[in-house]
Amino acid sequence: MKLKVSILYSWFVKTITYFLPNHPVFMRFRGFLYSIMMKKCGRDFQVASTVTINSLAGLEVGNNVYIAHNNVIIGTEIKIRNEVIIGPNCIISSGNHTFKDNSFRYGKSMTKGVVIEDGCWIAGNCSVLGGAVLPRQSILAAGAVLNKKMTEEKSIYGGVPAKKIGEVK
């Protein structure tokens, strides 16, 4: 029941704050409103007006997190740690579909957690899928698809699927 209420509440927050400008004051206010239904939320959570957050009940966000415009965050086991920047047009999803009766349409949902560790930057147009972990102080390059646990901190990950392509200096 809490999951369904959090989905409706998320829609309500997006609807009533959509026309507020993307200025830090209003983005913090939007983040505060979202935090009311979240599992855990730190201070200075900034959310742009066109972000869609579904399933607030399972979302954990640390301190000083910024989510840019046109992002979609959907799922019940998502942890975004401290000082994370998520660029525009990204999708973070902890859910996936399974195959049943020759179709993905009738398969049950499968959930795997997503963790974005401290100090990470997810560039624009990225997808972060269930089971993915982006290690501390790492960058996910623009357009990348992260679908598994990465382990090397201070690294740059890119490509489809994402792999290590460099180091943060």
C-alpha cells in the first residue's frame, strides 16, 4: 500500500511544482517534498522540474544530491549516496522483466538493487539498470549503460554495456 501511495504522491509533487523555475531554492523545495515519502533523504536534495521519480518508498538519497532535468527514476531498491550529480535524460531502474509464455509481457517483474556511491557523476543520456553499482568518485560517461557491479573507485566507465575506460585524476 505504501508503494502505491508513494507513486501517487510523487505524481502530485511533480504536478504542483512543475512550473517552478529550476533555481536551487525551488529545486531544494521540490526535493524536500519528495523526501517526505522517501525511505531516507539527506540535506540539499535538488530535483529539476521535469524529473519523474516513481516508487519513493524504496529510494534512499544522501546529502548534496542533484538530479537534472528529464530523468526517470523507477524502482524500489535504489540508493544514491552523498554528493552525486545525475545529468539530464538518464534512466535509473531497479526492475526488469522475465520471459513467460513466449513473451516478456506476461513475465513477472524482477528487482535488483542499484547503488550509486559517494561523489559520482552520471553524465547525460545514461541508463543504470538493476544490479548496477557505480563505485565511489567515479564517472559514468555520456550515453553509457551500466548493468553490473563495478568495483574500481575513481574510474571512468563508458560504453554499452559500460566498462572501465579511464581513471579520474
